[in-house]
Amino acid sequence: MHHSSVQPNESVATSLPAVAAWDEAFLRVESYLRAHHLESRVLLNQLATDIIREARERSQGNPQKKPVVVAMEVTHSRMGAWFARAGDAGDWSDERVRVRGRLALLLADLPGRWPNCFLSAEPLPPELGAALASGVLQPGPELRFSNMPPAPLEFGFNAPDNPNSRPQSGWFVVRAAGWWLCAVGLFGVAWAASH
């Protein structure tokens, strides 16, 4: 009888690290989705729960993979499939494609205008597809070297040998000195009044 009471405790002790690892995977997925400006707690919870459920099913065939790795693979594959349905057929495993997709989400204002469409299995509204397509960055012009001679640097000082320069009046120095004397005088009056 004592042996049967030890057995369940051992199974609970061995399953606790696995549960903690899946909790960590859930938090990572939720944070990743929130980084895409998905702020609805209900939608975040639904999406993260569904992703973790699929990741658990996938991990049964490959138990040596960490839950966080499997969960992020599922998240990336879902996002890639969602963007493919939206008209962007890039390889979502490529970091550049993911950055371009995140930028398109921001430019399309997905969280503000279509918060329930992100990673949804429902057909995308045509306006959302058009907004995502317009948010894709196009490559810029190619840089080319020029053979133009460099222009001389100008620092704003008058060169003494330049015939077009006009001489500075002495009033500039007098005015600057006057302002400094006023500032120092006001500081001295404030210091004397406080002591």
C-alpha cells in the first residue's frame, strides 16, 4: 500500500518540469504575438493556447526538442501561412521576410483596424490584403559613385584674403560681452540674496 502512494508522487515530480517548460513556451508565444501589437488578452490567450496545443502534438514525435523551440516553429509556420494567404509568399523562416511582415502589419494598422483577423483561419478582408501589400518595402535605388570633384568646406569664418567678405563690426564683441556681464551680474545678485 505504501508503494502505491509513492508511485503517483513520482509521476507528478517527473511531469512538473515538462509543465513548467510548456508554461514557458506559452509565455514566449504570447510575448511574441504581443510584439506584433496584438493587445487583446482574449485573442492572445486563444491564439497562444491553440499554438501550444499544436506544438504539444508535434513534440510527441520528437520529444528531445525543447517545448519553446517547437512552439516557436509552430508560430512561425502559422504566421508564414497567414501571410501567404494575405499575398506575401516569402519564406517565413527567413528573418528578413519576418521583419518585412512585421513592418507591413504596423503600416497596415492591423491591431487598430482588424484585430481579430491576425492568424485567423477566416478569409482576409480585401482591404487588409491591400493594406498589407502596400506596406511592403520596395528596394531603394542602387548607390553609384560619382566623379564630381569635392566642394571646398566652408566653416562660416571670413577669410582675411577674401575680397567678398565684409568686415565684422566691433559691436558684436561688445554686445556679447555685455550679455555675459548681465548674466554674471544676475547670478551674483541671486547668490547674494540667498545667502
